[in-house]
Amino acid sequence: MPEVKQVTFTINDEKLTTPAGTLVIEAAKGKGIEVPSFCYYPGLSLQAACRMCLVEVEKTPKLQTACTLVAVEGMVVKTDTPQVHKARKDMIEFLLSNHPLDCPVCDKGGECELQDMTFRYGLDHSRFNEEKLHYPEEKWSPLVYYDAPRCILCFRCVRVCDEGMDVKALGVGARGVNSVILPNKPGELACEECGMCIDICPVGALTSGTYRYQTRPWEMKYVADPCTHCSNGCKTTLGVRNNEILRANNRDQSGINGEFLCAKGRFGFDFTHNPERVRQPLVRRNGKLEPASWEDALEEIARRLKQVHEKHGPNAIGVIGSNHTTNEENYLLNRFARGTLGTNNIDHHRSADYVGLAAALGPKAKDAQATMADIYKANAVLLIGNDVTNQNPFVAWQIRTGVRHHQARLYVINGQPSKIHRQAAHGVETAKGGEAAAVGWLARSEGPFEKPVADSLAEMKSALEKESDVVILFGADIQGQAIRDLVALGSRLGGTTRYMALGDYSNSRGAADMGILPDRLPGYASLADQAERRKFGTIWGCEIAGTPGMTARAMMEAAVSGKLKAMYVVGANPVKTFEVAQHDRLGGLELLVVHDMFLTETALRADVVLPAASSYEKDGTLTNAAGEVQMTHRSIDPQGPRSDFDLLRILSHQLGMLGLGSPIRLRTPEAAFDEIRQNVEGYEVSVAILLAGGAQLTTASCKSPEPNYNVTAGTVFSSHDYLFTSGTLGRYCSRLVSTKEAKDTPWSSSPSTQSWWYR
């Protein structure tokens, strides 16, 4: 890295050294000196529209805007002189000349930047006596409302939508005092409904349809949680009052995602109080699911599991886990399946081949995992087979920001269009499903491609070979042998090549790390490794069989055919996921138990349904697609449901009393995480950093590369969710499904985006 030149200048009689090119407003902020502004926002283009950041510069006749002023050697700046103070006071007076004084009813009251600056610099009277202009409030969408008189024309919303999101849903109409922000369609938004414009607005001009007129900011408690939807692990700050989540945002810009949240992170929380939520156990009596007590439901499960185990043996029982439940719950489920029930028939919906990546990298995984920050910092990004705009929106944000801020190059191989492809320096359009073959061509210069596609691949390969410090991102289309080809390609590139497999859901990576797999133990330890079986068998107080179990798809087929006699499903909807909805009762199953929040297609066919707490209602940890682990906290108390952790622990005791397995002694998620940290490869992370709200990179990897590893066909696949769906959970997010965009065709299949390569 070339050495960055430093400049020294004076600010308020204090010497300050900063990298050349630093704006005065940023240098002052780094020194703890306040320079107020409304239009300035880090990372966006400079506007200098509000004039609040005016400062004095020695030997300069007029005040200068600190948000556009670059610090230079020897400069002398003053930020708090009588002249500066008067200028700011005058600007506040101008802004208030047409601003409604409705702070008592404005949703931004108590956290409004204009309100704060008025207290600090404003007058107790105004020289403007003219009648204020008034426009009626506009409802641009069920999620975004606009109140034009409150707008101070800082243009933050326009810039974040244009530059940050690359949507261009907002613009400015008219001129002077009559200027207003306008949506890209008359009276309505046509956008991704991310809500970035709401949170970036310094006043109450843009307000949230989920929060408006609900409460005041000081009446809520705030809980930081990773988002419960996609696999990117964005931190969201939940505002809670009276045991109900009223809003979500990330205005403090903490967490791995900074200011970014997509529609699901900002508005997809109301499933927690959806009226269809299951609040008490249900047991099938006379063909119907009827309410039951917890004692009766758990006794029924234990008794019938014991019967199936005695009659048909442990291999007649299957366990399907979740990519939404916490690491601690997945770890316990693994222990429950292999230790208590004695079966290796355990799996989950795998939406990325994390095992394949670990197997291909081996010990190199510790240095070859890309973090979310690495995507932004990379000189180049190679994206293969994933619509990140819809499936991994924070990844798309990082790519766009890297391209915008330091001209990173994006290389894309895909068989479907995506908005992110507008950023591509090089793109290859394959037939749908042809991404793996394209990777093989890049690695070995051979493959089943006609000349135009082969020429494009050759051009891309030539450009890639000149890059260094590349981040490679791939989705479910790349698995098994294709991942080995990708690693072979990456090993030939300059610098350090890093990799990330892009899963679908909040703990897709964590479920794999915790061994919710038929042939793997926690930390990707092979079931064929006797030492690893002995290690976990000793910890769990059981003997673990060395024969791999059935995959999730195989279990569903066995349930339909009658070969499987009992199935235990935790936080998943395999009937829908594996498309077996045409079978009313899953063939010959004698017992189907489901933990879930709603009566899904699977739960409707269950013999016992146990109401489960959501991610926002329990403590634990989640691991995002990058392997970054974060803590999730109980933001509200579930009324009726219990955490999957407690349900598994209690049921193990019930079965233990019947002589099946030994009870799980771990009583809290904290105790389980301690056991994970001590025994799961790569999870030796700092709890102190997690408790402080930070993310810790885990490095679960195979001890050596596995050259012959291949995934069973149909085992790894994506649900292809987009911005307004989230598997089964999405249908219960009423705010998301209320938007026009959610009812329309997803962006990725829109005819208007078919021409998606930009060279």
C-alpha cells in the first residue's frame, strides 16, 4: 500500500494532522469539534445546500462550507466565531420561515436535527410574517409518507436513492421556495421500499408507515439485533414499547452494515404480532389439531418418539433443522438427534454449499474467508450465480459503494438479470444453470460454450488475471466440483483471494457450522473421523454412529413412501421447501412434530405443533454468510411460545425419564455457546466483543482439503427470495406484502431489465 500523505492545519487554535484530501468537516468530527450540517452525509456526493457548516478560513474573505472544503497544509480554520454563529443562526431562521412548528405531533420530534440546531442556534422570534406555504401530506406507498412543508431540501433522500441504492426513485421539482421532492411516478414510489430515505432525512419530511403517530422516541426501549431474514447479518435497532416492536432502523450506523437496511430489515418485523401466530401447543385429536397444555404436548411427543424408537429403531426417525434458529439451538438439535434419538438422519435446507467451500479450502479457510467489509474494500469482485440485489441486498450495497468510492471492478457470470449488473466492468451471460460450467472454463479453459460466450469468458479471464486482492462471491449454483474449480482459479490471482458463499437466510451458515448435516459434526468434522465422533460423543454423553444419515430431501421422500416413521421438524417448512405439498399426511409417518410460529404447510400435517419464539424473542448467536457471528437479544417477551432451545432441553429430560438418551444439561444459551467456543473448530471468538455489539469472524474449516467431496444432487438449492419475500416467514410480514412492489413481478424477471450488461 502506498504511503498516504499527511497535512497539518490549525482548527480552533489546535494543530491537527490528517490524511491529504480529508474534508474539514470530517477532520473536525474526528477531533470532537462540532460543525453542524443538514445536507452533508458521509459517502454521498457533496451538496453544500444547507449552508449550516460555514466556517472561517484565515485570509479568505467569505465564510466557507466545511463539507466541501479540503484540508490543506498550513490552513487556519475557526468553527465557533461570532460571524460563524450569526451565519448559522440566520440559516436556521431561513429554514424555519416556511417550516411548520408541529414538533409535538411530528414523528421526528425528539430526534430531529433541525430541532436540535434550533435549540442551539435559533432565535426566539422570526422576522418572517408571511403565511407559510402548505401542501397536504402525501402517501407515496404503505411504508413511506411525505410532508412537503417540513422538507428543508437537503437532498439527502435523492442522493441516497440515486447513488447508494441505484434506484433513482426521487427527484426535485420546481425551483426556489416552491421546490419539492417528487417520486418517480406521479404520487407514488416505484422503488425497492428500502426506507433509506426515511432514516437519512434530518427532519420529519419523510416518515415511516409502520411507526407514524405510534409513540415518541423516548418512550421506547432499543434493542440491537441481527436481522432475522437474509444471510447478510445486518444489525437492526428495534424500537419496543409495551412488548411490541414498533419500528426498526440503524440510525446509529453501528454494526457491519453501517447505515444500510433493506425493506425486510426495516419493515419486516411485524410477523411477531401477526394474528395467525400459534400461541399454545396443538395436538391432533380425532384428526384435528386441538389446543393442549405444554405438559400434555411434551408427554405425547416423548411417549410416541419412544414407541417409534423401540419398534423401528433410530434410523426410522428423521430430524430437519432450520436456517433461522440460533447457533445454540442448532447445536442442541444436533446433540438431540445424535445423542438422545441416536440418528444421523439430520439435515436442513442448504441454500449454499458451505461444506463444499470448507472442503475445497481446507486449512486455508482461516485466511481466505471474505467479510462484508472485504467486499467494499476489494480491488475487484467476481460474482457468480446470485441475484444479490434481491437475495443479498447488503452485499449489493457493498459492491455499489466500492465501485463508487474507489472504482472497484465488478465481474459477473450469471444466467439471470439483476440490477447490480449495471455496475459490471465485465459480464458473461450464460444459459440458466450454466454458471458452474463457466467457472470450469475459467479454471481449465475448456467447456461446452459456443464462440461468443467462450470469447467473453476469455476476455474476462484475461482481465481477472491482472487483478489482485479479489473477493469471489457465489450462490447455490456453484457447489462441489465447481467450488474446487473456483478455488483453483482464485489461487492463480495476485494478492489474497477471498471467498464467500451466499446463502438465503439469517443462519444458513450457522446451521452448517453447527453440523445440521447427515455426514458432518459441528465445525465440518467428518462423521467418518473416529476421533471427532469420540470427542463429541464424550461431550454429549452418547455414542455417535459413523454411518451418514439421509439428506433432507431423502427424508421427505422416505416420509412420503413410508420408510421413515417419525420426523422432528424445528423451525422449517420442508413440505413447501421440497415441494411435497400434494401429500396430505406424508405417507406412513406415525409421528410428525413441528416447532413453528405459524401453521405452515408442514405444521398443518403435524401430530403435535409446539409454538416457537422468533429470533427477536430469544438470546443466542447467528452467523452470517461471511462467517461473522453476532449476538441476538430478546427484544420482546413471547406471549405463549417458547424458544427452541428450551423445548429441546425439556424434551430431552422427558425422554431421559423414559430411558431414551441422557438429558441435556445445558440450561442457557450462554452455557451452550461456551461449549461451542471450546469444541467447535473456528468458534474461539471473543465474547466481550459480541456483548459490546460487535461481530466476530469465525473460521470453521475442514482440517485438510477434500479433493473428492461432491454434494448430492438436489441437496443445495436457493429459494430465490427477493426483496419482499423471506421463505415461509415473508407471508406473515404484513407491511412487506402490502406494498405494490411485493404484488408485482420481482425485479429480476421484469422485461425492462433484460438488457443488463454494461461494458
